[in-house]
Amino acid sequence: MINFLDLKAVNDSFEPDLSNAIKRVLDSGWYLLGNEVKAFEQEYANYIGTQYCIGVANGLDALRLIIKAYTELGEMKEGDEIIVPANTYIATILAITENKLNPILIEPNLNTYQIDENLIEAAITQKTKAIMLVHLYGQCAYTEKIGELSKKYNLKVIEDNAQAHGCLYRKTDSSKWEKTGSIGNASGHSFYPGKNLGALGDAGAVTTNDKTLAKTIYSLANYGSSEKYIFDFKGLNSRLDEIQAAILRVKLRHLDKDLQLRKKVAYYYIKNIKNPQIILPVISDWNSHVFHIFPIRCKERNNLQQYLRENNIQTLIHYPIPPHRQKCYKNWNHLSFPITEKIHNEELSLPMSPILTDKEIKYVVEIINHY
């Protein structure tokens, strides 16, 4: 069986460094808010290109805390609106509604699967406070037009960078590359085990260049306390632990190399899958994309998935039901987002990881071409 993602094999590739990192934490006797977290926060901020990084418990909390901090700082309030893509993982939406703000769902571009920049301005109202971008599947969602709109209407740009560690962006008139997670006002990152930069459990972070926002998030994530037993806010308990930080420090050193291996897999898929029933992703810039997911589309998606399973190829669907059709948002169930629904009905994710062998990649292509 070719696994969609063989996490054990991925993590074995980092040995003995992972085991040594865990032992280092065990031997230190310090398990929360210690030197490993501080070191990772600095190293990850340097990698992303921001002044501040705050380690938190998971990616959802990272986004929740950004909005909660803006609320505490008086820049957002209950009932305000945040523009967000309709075809995202539900965590992006949950972060908004949990803070009692209203998500305004926007259709994606069918070629890129990213939010359609041409639909954003018509959705902006006096209550709009932010655009939340999702760099879905590892491709940059930010555009110059989105940047111009954020300035024109004085909107925050919040990045959901959960799937895009190492993803790059470059303005058309610039030779300088910037990493996603450093482009907007603040960014939420997930280090769920299956991510390009994955922990051995739940973990996340916020990156920003805003000192006041960073300080507020740091406090909110620690029960609302910036000084022991003194609570300025009604906060959360959302902290990155020392073991996960130590593990992430090991993996961060290898991330760029792993991204190149992912690109190699993606390049082979795109150059060699020749089945007219398969719609391949459109890659506008190979330098930018980090291929957390390799999404194809097929009108007979379920049949294709079954066929691949019978041929010992594991695939996943990202995602079978869009947020507006979920029971937890039943007041949206009547809404129609045809492009989003088309993607969710047709998308299938092929095996993608830095440890796939040439033989495995060729086999996947061969089997798909015979479908």
C-alpha cells in the first residue's frame, strides 16, 4: 500500500535527532514556557521573516487568539465581519464565529482554489474589519489587489498559514521573496503532525510584526496573564509545550530540503499524468508553492478513489463537505456557493510527502493513467 502520508517513515528520517531532542527536554526537568519554546519562537520568526512568534497549542487557537486580541485592543467587536474563502477547512471559520464575529464567505478561483480577489470588494461593508486569507494546499492566496483593497478600506489581513510553511510571495515589480505568514498583519500556523512542518501532537503559532498584538496574544494564551497570578484579560490556556518545540526545532532545520522533495513529486505528477478525466492543479509559480496537498479533480471522484484503493494507493478528500453545508452552521445550509461545492465534490488528494520513492510516484501515475 502506498500511504497518503506515512508519518512513521517521515519521522524516522529525522532520527536520532528527534529522540535526542525529547531526551534533552526530559533531562531538563522543565516542560512548559522554557528555553525550547523561546528558541523555537525565535528560530521560526527568523524563518518566516517576522519580529514576533508566539507558540500556542494548535492552529485553531492561533487564529482564535489573533481575533480575540484585536477585540481586546478595540479594533474589532461582536458583530463585525471578516471576509474569508468559502472553500476552507472549518477551523478558519470557527476562529471567527467563536469570537462572535461574522464570516463573509467568498467563492474561490476555480483554477487556483484560492479566494477570488475579484469578488472581495463587493462584499466589503462598514462592518468589515479584516480579510482572512487561507493559503490552501500550500499555494499563496495573497495578491497585490488584495493588498490594495486592505489599504483602501483599512482592513486587517490575517493569514491562515496552516498548510503553507515555507510558501513564498513576490510582488510583480520586486525581486524580493517574502514568506507567507509575514505578509499580513498577523498569521496563524498549525504544526499538526501531517503538516509540512509537523509536531508529534497538536501545536501552533502566531507570527506578526505588531509588538502590541504579540504582547496581547502572549498574555491571552497564558490565561490572560503577563505576570504570574495577575490577569489583564479573560484568557485561554493555549501554550506550546517544550517537547513539541524541541521536535519542531529539529524539523525546521530540514524544512526547505523537504519542500524541494515535495516539489519534485508534484512536478512528476503534473508532467506525467495524462488522463483526460483528471484535472491537475494550475501552478502559477513553482518557486512559491510548497505542496502540502496535491489536489486533483475528477467528476467521478468517488469511483476514482475506489479504483486507486483497489490498486493499493491511499488518497484523501480535502474536503468532502464545505463549511456552509455543515450541521454546525445549519443557518447557512440553504446558501449556494457553486464553485466551492464543485471543488468539494470533485477534489481528491494524491499521496504527497518528502519520503515517497521514485518507484511509488511512477506507480501512482501509471495507475491513474489507466483509469
